[in-house]
Amino acid sequence: MGERNRSANFVTKRRRARRFDASQRRSVSSLRAESDRRTLPRARRGGSPVSAPAPGGPATAVDPRKRAVRLGIRWVLAIVGGLVIVFALGILVRRIPAVEAFIADWSGFVPLPAGAPLGIPAWLSWQHFLNSLFLLLIVRTAFQIKSRKRPPAFWTRDNDGPIRTKRPPRRLSIHVWFHLSLDALWVLNGIVFAVLLFATGQWMRIVPTDWSVIPHALSAFLQYASLQWPTEDPWLSYNALQLLSYFGVVFILAPLAVLTGLRLSSVWPQEGRWNRWFSESLFRKVHVLVLWGFLVFVVLHVGLVLLNGPLANLSAMYAAQEDAPWLGVGLFVLSLAALAGAWLLASPDRLKKVAARFGKVR
């Protein structure tokens, strides 16, 4: 009997607990319903009720353009603030006698090797312009691809042309097609540049051949940071900091861009053991870092060219002459007009017409 009483009491307690839980759930549901009725907007007079905003998100989506403008403003403020800090520290450090003595011992300019050519040839001016053109459009298409917006069209290669594959061609967005086409032209221009660079001896102007380039580069950086910039003559030679930056762009950033871009392109096989060794996500991250490396270099390069002896710089690079400043300015303006024209011509409608000559566009 005692055992039966204990069992009956246990069953009774479980039933009471279940009833209590059910009543609690009903209370919570009623409270939520009452809260929803209070928070939901009432129906308009003579019209349908106003729908509540979707849960988990804002009532209105943020305009991507406004978001980009805000992000750009933040970056500009961060860059300006960083430059102010660098210049302030540079001016203070420059007042230290030991630092001033270091700059006096290391001028910032490394003597050129024996037999190094002087001046900038005309082919280098053309290479400089073509490289600027390709990089401008490559960066534009890179950001179009990164935006993840639906492209205006898709391109598919004709498999009955000169290039034939066993598997059907992959469909690419018009932005990816244009990006890869520009990459091919940029690589071709780079090969021509490398051949002429070593054939004419111009490599000696941008390749460090002595360890003294390191203290000279540090001296040049201190001079820039203290707003007492080194006196430059680009026709004769570059300072050590310029030399290292040009070397890094030509022999480090450019090859990295080609190798990582090849891994991300449609040329790379979709299957195989190579994909295990060369991770797509890793190569994509490196490719994006290389892109930002080019952007930082271009901003600093153009800024220093226009702020530190612009007439001499434009004469040497655009006119390929030692003393033709206004010819260099005129050619520089024409090059800017050509870059702007190329930007406008690369519209989706024109790109679709050009792409249709090499495949199917839909």
C-alpha cells in the first residue's frame, strides 16, 4: 500500500507540473500577442493595415552609394589623420642632433652602378601610360566584381573557334570577361617592359645593387616625414625610397598579381589535386591585398610627383626629355583625357558589342 501511495503521489505531482508549464506557456503567448498588438501600426482609415517591418532587419535598406560615401569619408579622415601624425613625429625627430647627423651622412641617393644609362627613353614613357590605362580599368572592373551586383550581361566562349576544350566553356559575367581581357593585355605589356628593361640597362635604375640602399631609404623617409623633402632629379636617378618602391611594384606586386589572378581565373581547372595545394580562398585574399598595394602606391606616387618638382617629373616621364617641362605638362593633360575617355567608353553596352565578337553574350 505504501508503495502504491508513493506512486500515486508521484503521478499527481507530474500532472500538476505539466499543468503549471502549460499555463506558463499560455501566459507568455498572451503577453507576446499583447505586445505585438501594441507595437504593430494600426490600420489606416479606409485602407489596408500597414505591414510591420520584417524581423531581424531595419525598416529601410541602406543605400549602397551612401554607405560607400561614408566609408570613403572615414578612409580619407583616417589617412589625413595618419599623415598629420607622421609629419608631426618627423618634424620632432628631425630636431634630434643624431638624426640630423645621420641624414647628413646618408643623403638618400645611392650612386648608380657603372654603365647605368641616364635619362628616360621614349619607350618607357609609352609603357608608363599603357600601364596606367590598364591598371585604371583593371581596378574599376575589380570593384565591379567585388560589388556582387548582378552584371548587365554574361559571356560564354565559342567552343568551335581556335580555342577548343573537351568540357563546355564556363559562363562569365561581362565584368569578369573584361577584367580577364585587361589582365592579358597588362601581362603582355609587362613582358615587353621587362624585356626592354633588361635589354637597355634601365633595370639598374630600379634594382638595388648595394646594401647602402637601406640607410639611404631611411634617410629619404625622414626627409619626407619632416617636410624637408630631398632634392630630386628624376632624369639622373631616383632616391633610395623611390628605388625600393619601384622594385617592389615591378618585381613583387606585379608577379603576385599574375600568379594569384591565374589561380582565380577560368583558366584554372575546377577539379584536381592542385586545388588542395593552392587554396582559392587564400589566393583571393592575397589578390585583394595586392590590389590595395597597387592603390596605395599609385596614390603616394602621384602625390609625390605633383608635390615635389612636378615640372621636372612630368618632363622626364611624359616628354622623355631633361628640360621640356611644358611639353611634359601638355602630354600629361592629354593622357588624363585619354584615361577619362577610356573610362567612359568602357560602358556595358559597348562592352557587350565587343564581347559578342569573341563569344555569346546574353
